[in-house]
Amino acid sequence: MLEQSNNRVLFIGLVWPEPTSTAAGQNILSYINLFISNGYEVTFACAADKSEHSVALTTIGVKEQPITLNDSSFDTFVCQYAPNIAVFDRFISEEQFGWRVSSSAPLCMKILDCEDLHFLRDARHQAYKNTNKSDVNADIPEQANSYLYSDICKRELASIIRCDLSILLSNYEYQLLTTVFSIPKTILHYCPFLLPELTVKSLKTYAQRVDFISIGSFRHAPNWDAVLTLKQKIWPQIHQALPSARCHIYGSYLTPKAKLLENKKQGFLVHGYAQKAKEVIGSARVLLAPLNFGAGIKGKLVDAMQCSTPSVTTDIGAEGLLPATLDENDKGDFDASNIIPMPRSDKSDITNLVNQSSDQFELWPGAINNIQSSTNAFIKSSIALYTNEKEWTLASNKSQPLYSSIFNYAQQSKQLMHCIDFITSSLTKHRQQHFIGQVMQHHTINSAKYMSQWIEAKTRLKENQYTD
């Protein structure tokens, strides 16, 4: 076994990073680059096959390590590599390999990259699907919030508690964990996307831009639902008002079912993967993101800010992208009664964002509308931004100030590395202060170990039967 290094990081991914097709891929790559710039040796391990969009990590000096699920060869690899930090790209990766890291490298700091909270996204999805069923009362948000307390929630919270640190992109989700679930702030770190400072560059004017755009991986359920919402509920009325305008749909992993939505006569064009996403977003006049459910920070809306392209979205879409303070002594005014947005019983089509004042709507470079009960305001906002140059310009000019108020690479990267260094330098004390995590880790190792050994033995038995 190698001596444990002070600058060796092991990333364990459910998939290989795809920075050109997903925001999650961009985010994990930013952490990799941050560790490299701070003198760390980085290895990325993954049990999945690579896709056409997977980045070649070796080109930036990262070692790639294929691994196998439920196989003790991973234990041997970790013992030999002896990392002092392990980063899991989502809670499922930690479930699969976290206990093995703890067994093979007990002094290795474990970091969970939450990306977005899976249980929050799933709860909103379930509530959305059941909106018209009798078990959901749209007038009682607390009843909708019962979807939160699912098995996925239990698994993800257990993963967070087992890890020494969990990184959250969204200030909303940070407050959800600390306020509703009482997760200690000392094992959480809020850090939006690590993005570069915007540089002054020539951007296309209102007159130089044309058409609407919507973008996002077709594999991601919130994006697919948003495309269907556009096609069925929003675009027909926009097209009727603006017959010469077109709506361009981009996204990786285009399926035949998605391509069938294309209707050239109605100006609804489905293109699939965009080789240069920023170029197509920067050439469009308005970005449409009618997200009915989801969680975390939405990469498409960040890209729109970078291109100064006004966007029309929902409270779910804007979540995490409006300034909010996370003062340690401030209990905040987090409203836990409306975590799962539901159709409103009143006539209003605009709903205040949770923990955000109505004044903050004025900061958004475009419009934020609630589409659960009606799409009318969303459609009207889209048409107004597209046809009114003055309104468009005002919205476009809000993009860079809002972006700069959220993303500050120098400050965020320094704070994140300081947090990591502090915990690694006092790991034993940190774990003693959060001993419940060690209790859960102890039982997880014991339960997962025997199940994994049984699966491994069963797999080898089958392999021997085929070779005999």
C-alpha cells in the first residue's frame, strides 16, 4: 500500500464527464481543474462506458481508471492509489463505492458533489404527475410537500451524513437541508458553478438576433417535459401571434420520439445536439425554459446570462439564480410550506419565489412565470420580449450584473479549497464532531460488504459455468 498522499484526489463518477452536453459535466470538470491548479494529482474512476460526448480527461493530465461494480478489485485499486480525498459525483456513486473507500482508505476525506438534490427533483416530479389525482390538493402545499419524505430522500440524506463534506450549487437547497432536515452547516458548503468572470465582448444586438431557443439534454426528465410543454401548450399561441418566428430545440441524446415533434410549418424545429451551444444561444432573441419540475441551478439559464440572451422561465427554473444571503446567524425566512410548487387556486399567474422578495423578480433578465395553472403570462412575456426592443434591451442588460452577483470564481474557489483544507487537516476531530455520520458509515459498511460479496461470488460462479 502506498503512503497516503497529501495531494492525491480520486473522483468516482456514475458517468464519465460530458461538459459539452450537461451542466453536471461542466461542474465536475471545474472541480477537477480546481484541484489540478492547486497541485493535486487527480484520477477519475467510473464503471460506465464512455459516450460520444465524454471528455478525454487524459488531455488535461487526469488519469482515467475503469472500475467494476461489486468487485473487490476496486478495493485493491484504492489501497494502491491511497487518495487523501475522494469526490463522488452524486449520492448513487457514494452508495456504490463510499463504503469501500472508507474500508480501504479510512483517513480519506469524502466529498459529495450534490449537483442538485435528487430527492427534491423526484418529489416535484411525482407531485407534478399526480396534480390531477385525488390524493393531491392544490390548495394545500403542505400535502404536496409529503412527496419529499421518500426513500430517495432517506438514501440521499444518509449519503450526505456519511460524507465529510457535501457541496451544494443552489442556495435554496442549502437552506432546505439546514432548515427542514436540520443537516449541520459544518458538513455543507454552498458553491455555485465555478465559472470565469465575464469578459467584455461584442454581443449580438436585438436586430441581429432572431427566433426563440430551448436547450437541454433529452435524457433529463425536466427538459423533456419542458419540450412537451412548449410544443403542446406554449408554442401554438406564440406561433399564431408571431408566424414568422421559429422555435429551435437543441439537446444531446435526441430520440426519434423527440424528432417527431418537429413541425416546420409551425416553425417548431428539433435539431438535437448543439456543437457550439453558446453560439446558438447568443444568436437567439429569447430563450424559453418552461420547467415544471427540477432542482439545482439550470445550466441553460446560466448560459443565457453569459450570452446576454433574455429568458422566460418558471420559479423552478430561476431557483438558485437570484441572490440570497446565507449568514450563519440568520435563520432566514425560508418558507417550508411551498417546497413543491403546485397550481395556485387564485387567478395570479406569477408566484413569489420561496425566500425571495418580489423585488428580486426585477433582477431577472427576462420573466419568471408560474405555468402550473396557466401558460398565459408565460406566452405574453415571451411575445413582449421578442417584439419590444426596449423591453428586450432592458432584460438583456440585466444578464451580466446578475451573473456577476452569483458567480465569482476567485472568491468561490478560494473558499471551497479553504473548507477542504480545514477539514482534511483535522479530519479525526471533524468526524468526532459529526459522529452520527460514523455510526451510519459503520452500519453501511457491514451491510453493504456482505451484499456486495454475495453479488461478486454469484457473478464469478456464472462466469465459471460459462467457461467450464
